[in-house]
Amino acid sequence: MKEEIKIILEIADSCDPIIRSKIDDELVEEIYIHASKVVSRSVRKKSEGIHQFELKLDQLLTSKYFGFPLMLLLLAGVFFLTIKGANYPSELLATGLFWIEDKLKLFFNFINAPSWLTGFLVDGVYRATAWVVSVMLPPMAIFFPIFTILEDAGYLPRVAFNLDKLFKWAGAHGKQALTMGMGFGCNAAGVVSTRIIDSPRERLIAILTNNFVPCNGRWPLIIMLATIFVAASFPASISSFVAAGTVVGVTLFGILITLLVSKLLSNTLLKGEPSAFKLELPPYRKPQILRILYTSFIDRTLFVLGRAITMAAPAGGLIWLLGNISVDGRTLMSYGVDFLNPIGKAIGLDGAILLAYIIAIPANEIIIPTIIMIYSSQSKMVELDLAQLKELFLQNEWTVLTAICLMLFSLLHYPCSTTTWTIYKETRSVKWTIISNFLPLTIAFFVCFLVYRIGMFFM
């Protein structure tokens, strides 16, 4: 019997990929039908009503016509709650942390510490850390629990099911949709989650493309630009919806790039046939509160926040040094801005933005404070409200087109240092680690250049 099965499998393997895929689908379908018959004969259910409700819900959520719109609607709802809900706690947290900063300065003055030490530790290291915490913690504390509820209730496997055909078209694995979902919280976590993909080729594609979904460190910048430049053009009554819609649009563009790059890789550097993806949709479950709280706050929020702080603190010190060490009457930061300005202008940005991205490789969260510091010629990062931010950006010749190019650059540019290190640990390859950085950077420059040129043509 084993020999006969072996012969059948060998014949199936020698078939055309399309025929092989159909054989595989029919085999799984037959197994499922047979298992369903066995269950119906041997298992007595207490209530058929719940089972029928779940079937109806599945038909709706995985429907060819309603599955995608419902998924987008849900995604927009999550972003809307995150954007609206994070504002007040973020301001409250910033007020408290910057109050502590004032007390630290009083303490350093009390012990007669030299001004450079106070500046480096308080204006550099502490301020960058406080900024990261106040900006990152509230959105994460909202986004991760909602994400975990959807995961715990059994909705995410339905998302993978809906996206499976698209990833199969791109030569990738349907499970990549799940790893992409993890990337929305943290790209490093998304890279680690690719371990669920068995095929090394498809796993590598998932690792190299995870960066194209915005992580928590990039949400604040995208949300801020969508709010003060795009949504501000609409009446206040609908501005929040416009901002949420803009963020969804940027996210969908990231998913589109993920599919296109996966297709490109699977046809060039990582050629091969996509493996069969048979996902048994789990039953819907009542979310378990304690597990959601532990997973979202301990495993995700505090883990990501701790890593961001570890990266942001030394970056804050470096920013302070660049803004306070002068050569021939000019700071090192101003030299960097002048050097990068021609490159930045070519893609709709400027030298200050590019320098901020280079300095903020360890943590995307400090990009905006660094840009503010450069524009306002301050020797330390400063805090501004949204109206003051917009005024400062307009003074530095920002337009809606600048904001769009910056959102796209933020979406597509290289991964942060933590994600890069994680990619190396997962692939054990210097070559793929380098590619994982240069590939998105090249795409970011190309897309921004194209968008800027097209935008200038119409403006």
C-alpha cells in the first residue's frame, strides 16, 4: 500500500504545476468531506444554531465580494480608534515626562554638573527617550489589544484565506499574510513570525518584504502628516475620517508593493513554485481577557517599547552631539544637511529629512523631533503642537506633495537597526541582510522620485 501511495505521489509531482495544484486541492477537499461525514455520525452537538451562525459568518468574511471590503472597513476602524484614542494619553504622558526633565535639570544644576554633561544626558538621551515613550506607548496600548482580540477571536486566519490567491499569484505563501499582520505592530516581530512558513524560499520572500508594512514606529509620522496636511484640507467634521482613510491608503500601497516585490523576487533571485497552502479555518472563539492583556501588553507593547528605548537613548545622545559640536562656526548637523540637500530635493524631500532618517536608523520614532531640531536651529529636540508643527514645516517650503513623498519614503525605506539585526539572526546571511536594506531603499527613492515628478507636472 505504501508503495502504491509513493507511486501516486511521484506521478502527481511530475504533473504540470497547475494540474498538481488541482489534484492537491481535490485531495484535501475529499479528506475534509470524509472527516465531516465521520464527525456528523459520531459527534452530537448541543446546538446547531451556533454552528450555522459560524458558517454564515465564514461565508460573509471570506466571501469573494464582501471579504475584502469588510477587511478594509475593519482596518480603517482600528486605525480610527488608534488615532483618536491615542491623542489625549499621549499629551498627558508627554507632560509628565517633560516635567521630570525639568526636575532632572534642577538636580544637575544643584550638583554643579558641567553644562555639556547636562545637555548630553538630559537634552539628548533623556529627551529622545521621553519622546519615544510618549509617542509610542498610547497607540501601541490601543493597537495591540485590538489586534490581539482579532487574533484570539479567529479572524486573522480568515484574512490569510482572503489574501492567499494574491500571494499565490506573487509566488509567495499564503501564510505571509499572517506575518505581514505581525509587521503592522513591529517588523522585527513580523520577521520572527515567518518561522511558520516551511518553504525556505517563501520564508525568505516574506522576510525581505515584511518591511513594506508600516510598523508602530512609523505610524505616528504617517498619522501626523495625514492629519496636518491632507485632512486639514477638509471640514473639521470629517477630517478624522479623511486622516484614517489616508492612512489606510498608504497601508494598501505598502501591501501592493509587498506583492509586486514578492512577484519580482520569485521570478528572479528566488525562483520556484509556490507550495500548497491548506489552512483549516479555526472555530470562532470568545476572546480570553487575561491572555489578551498579557500578550498585548507584556509580549508586545513592553517588548517593543523596551527595544525602542534601548535604541533611542544613544541616538538622542548622538543627535545632541551633532547639533552642538561646531567646526568653523557651523554645527556638524548643518554640514550633513547641506551635503544631502541635492539628493533630498530630487525626490521631493530635503537634506534635513534625509539626515534625520540616517540619524534615526535605530528608532524611527525620533525622526520628527530631529527634523524639528534641525529646522528650528535648536541645540536640542523641542516639542511642538500640531499647529506649530505645520507652521514650521510651511516655513521650510513643505507642501502637500512633500508630505505625500515623506509618507511614501517612511513606508518604503530600509528597516530599523533592530529589524536588520533580526533579519541577520533569522537568515544567517550577510548577503540577504544587505539586500533587505538596499532593496527597499532603492524602491523608496524610485517611488518618491516618480511621485514628485508627476506631482510637479500637475501643480
